[in-house]
Amino acid sequence: MNLSYFFTNFAELEVGQHLYWQIGNISIHGQVFLTSWILLGALLVFISLGTKKMENDPKGLQNLLEFLWDYIRDLARTQIGEKVYRDWMPFIGTLFLFVFVSNWGGALIPWRLIKLPSGELGAPTADINTTIALALLVSLSYFYAGLSNKGWRYFEYYVHPTPIMLPFKILEDFTKPLSLSFRLFGNILADELVVSVLVFLVPLVLPIPVMFLGLFTSAIQALIFATLAAYYIGEAVEEHH
Amino acid sequence: MFVSYLFATEGGLFDINATLPLMAIQVVVLTYLLNSLFFKPVGKVVEKREEFVRGNITEAKKKLAEVEKLEAELQTQLLEARSEAAQIVNEAEKDSEKLYKEAIELANSEANTSKENARLEIENQTSSAREQLSQQADALSELIVNRLIHQT
């Protein structure tokens, strides 16, 4: 009886409900786009403000943006390697910023105060569509990186160091996007659920440490996603000897 | 009930639809936007500064090497000058010693000659005095003899 009570109320948290937008005969999750537009808009405004007046002696916002740029460059350079990291740095950086802004935006902004006809606003990365989209983009990019850098020799990677590896390497091409998307989706959704359940059960004090933990997880997930994407690209462009 | 939400045909946690490709397009567009708004301009500024700093460091290193070379040169010059000075002092000391010795010798010899001269003079005068004396003694003795003869 208790358990069914819990689940009925849990359902009131509107897990897995979406705000459907109908465009022609395709339907999309409106709440994901709403939050992502707000967050990415804020990110773009922030970046435009910071890069509006670039000086040789960085001040304020420019300092922060340069630190961010340096951080992303280090990430891309260590994973992809000195030779081609420049081509992929914007992509890796965009992944990092998108995931980070989505995660933190979902955790920090009290979206629940805005009532929607169906579903609720939250981190765009807590929707499986977003994370699969990101993961598939990563897959496409590492294929593209490998093929454009090494041509058909890219497929040597599948039989390196021995042809026995072939089935495992092919399997990896499927597990890579799968693990990327489900890791991010699971972590962010779980964090949101834990916080909402705790807020629902104990509305005072107790959710706060969990919220901080959520912020930490969110940042870590952004770093993990960007690092793994860069690592996959680096693996594809690496020269075997 | 919860499980039915997970896999509901309409809705559910794993409801994959057109959101996926649209989100992918949105991320690609975002990549281009961020590239032109963020990565390119910031990269340009940061790399320009890094170039500037690197140039400054190499220049400073070059200057430091030059300074060290000059310092070493100066050190050798200083050492040379010191040894030269020591040599000069040495020579001067020798010279002065020589001069001192010469002066003493000269003084000694002068003193000797004047001593000799004085001695000769004394001898001369003694002999002349003695001669005079003997002459006077002769004259006196003659006078005495004459007187004695005349008395008798």
C-alpha cells in the first residue's frame, strides 16, 4: 500500500511527460527546446558581452572567457593531439559548454515555478533525445575525423593490433554513442528525480546537500562527455606504427 | 504505474521523436555560432599574447646571454688590469730600492772621501806644524848655543 502510494505521488512529479509541439505531422518535445533556447541564449549573450571589446590586457568577463578557452584547448590538445586539435576544438568546446550550461541551468533555475500545460521544464540533457543527438554527433565526427585525416587507412584501426579485434571494434562503434548518451541522460535525470523526490518528501534543508551534489555531478558529466568525445576523435586520428 | 510512464506509447522517458534530429541541427548551428563568436576571437587574442610573451622571453634570454658575455669579458679585463697593476707596483718597488741603495752608496763614498780629505789635511798640518816646530827648535837651540858661547 505504501509503495503504491509512493509511486502514485511520484507520478505526480510528471516523470516522462512532455509538452508536445506539433509541426506538420511530426511532434517534438517543446519543453526541451524552450529551456535550451533560454540557456543557449543566455550563453550567447554572455559570450558576446565578454568578447565585445577584446583587449590585450584581459579584464573581467574576457578573463573568464579566456580561462574557459584555455581549459577547452587543454582538454582538446591532451586528448586529440597537437596535430589536429585545432580543427576539433570548437566542436569539443561546444559540447562541453552545451552540456555544462544545460546541466547547471537545469539544476540552478527553479523551472518548476513555471507551469506548463503538460510536462515540466528542466535540463535539456535530461531528455534522451538531446543526449542521443549529442552522442550521434560525436560518432559522426570521429568517423569524419578518421576518414578525412587518414582516408581509407582509417579502417586499419579496426584490425589493430590484430584482426581478432575486428568484432570488438565494430561493437565499440555502437557502444560508444550508447554509453555516452545513456550516461549523461541517466545522471542528469537521476539527479533531477532525486532532488524532486526529496523536495516532495522533505521540503526543508535536506535537499540542499543533494542539490550541491547535483551541481558537482552536472559539471563532472559535462567534463566527461567532452573528454570522451575528444578521446574518440583522438583515437580515430591517431597514427599507428 | 511508474513503469507504464517509462514506456508509454505517447510520452515516457524513452520517447524518441523528431526532437533528436532537430536538437542535433541546433547543436551544429551552435558549434558554428560559438566558433565565430567565441573560439576564433578569443583564440586570436590569446595566441597573439602567447606569441608576444614568447618573443619577449627569447629576446630577454638573448639579452641575458649578451650581458653574461660582457660580464665575463669585463672580468677578464679586470683580472688583466689587476695583474698589470701588481707588476707596475713590483717594478716601482724594485726601482725605489735600487735608488735607495744607490743613494746610500753615494752618501757612503762621499763621506769616505771627505773623511780621507780631512785625514790628509790633518796629516799635512801636523807635519807642517812639526816642521815649523823643529825649525823653531833649531832656531832656539841655535840662540841658546850662541848665548852660551857669548857669555863665556
